[in-house]
Amino acid sequence: MLTITSRINKQNFEEIDNTEFLTNEVPDSEVTTPPLNKFKKYIIVCSRVHPGETNASFIMEGFLKFITSSTNPEAIELRKRIIFKIIPITNPDGVIIGNYRTSLCGNDLNRQFINPNTKLHPTVCSIKALVSGIISNSKEPEPISAFIDIHGHSRKKSIFIYGPYFPLHNERYLKMRVLPKLLSERTEMFRFYSCKFRIQKSKLKAARVVLWKEFGIMNCFTLEASFHGYINKER
């Protein structure tokens, strides 16, 4: 796991220097008590829980290059305001042995988030411990701004998001749709009308659903990228 943020001058909220802070995460014994910074919120980004969805790694690589840039003003500003916790490969053993969807023990890790086993699903346990530690040790009501799990999709085209369900009268019904809407305005590769904001029975044990229900993370998303391509204005 990577932690990416920047050191800041708390008086004027300016970055001390243009070098990014990129380190390995704290030891396992300290994973439930991450260092706190009252000026910053957290964003957790995961990838490759399904080993065969290799396009997720390309997106993760591009994101890492962007967020560690020392010249991009958007990246610099994001590092000032946010602590990024990044897990580039959630299922390393499955990737190494060439599985398509499962881990070495033969389980789909993205269906183990309700009650993971520490020996069979250690990365899932670590992710839940990380989220729990951030929330329990923070004085902020919502210290985690977003959880984003990057996947590949073998049928639909374009890039899109699966998110949590809120009823129409809930104030979060529209708030939760802001990020995917902004993405669709930024690039035609992202298709807002392919997004889904409901919970299917088959997804009840998935990361985005469990972390949303157990920890109340509003922007709890699966980011899906097509294996095929995207639909442009000319289709």
C-alpha cells in the first residue's frame, strides 16, 4: 500500500516544497491507527481484486503518474488537501499465478467483504481495518471522501461507475452523482448513462456495498473500464 500526500504549512495551507511524499505504509501493527491530519480527508483507491481485469492496472498506473506529478497544478492541489491510500494490486497471489477472477485459495475476494477470513483473505481484512482505523481515530464526521475500486468490464463499453443507492428524497441522491457527472463532462471515455446507482443481490458482499453500509462512505464506487473501447459522439 502507498500513502501519497504532501507536507503543508498549516499557517497558510501552502505546500512546503514541490516534492511529493510517497512512502510505504505503516507496519501492520499500526494499520488501525493511521496518523491524523485535521486539515485533510482520505481517499482510498484499490485495483486488481480480479486478476484478469488487467485494464485496471493501466488506469492505476496513469493515476499514480498523475497524482505524484511535481508539475501538474491539479495534482499538487490534491496532495495538499487529501491523503491518498492506494492498493495497486488487491489480489497479488491471483495475479501471480494467472487466475482470472479468484485468489490462490479459489475465492472471489470481492465477495468476501462482509466476513473475511484473516488467513484466506488477508488483503480484504487489511482494507477493512484501514477504513475502520481512519474513521475511529478521526474527529471528522466523514473523514473518508471516497473509496474507489477499479475494475474491468467484459461486456459494456466506455468507463462508468457503480455506486450506492439512496432514495430520491435523500440529500445524498444527487450529491453522490456529482463525481461521475463531472467525469462525464471531462472526457467522452466516461459515460454517465452507463452508471448504476442501485444494489443488486449478487453484489451485497462486494467492497463498494459493504464499505458503504458498514462505514457510511457516500462516494463508495466501483470504477468499471471496458475491455473493448468507448462510445464517442458519433457512436
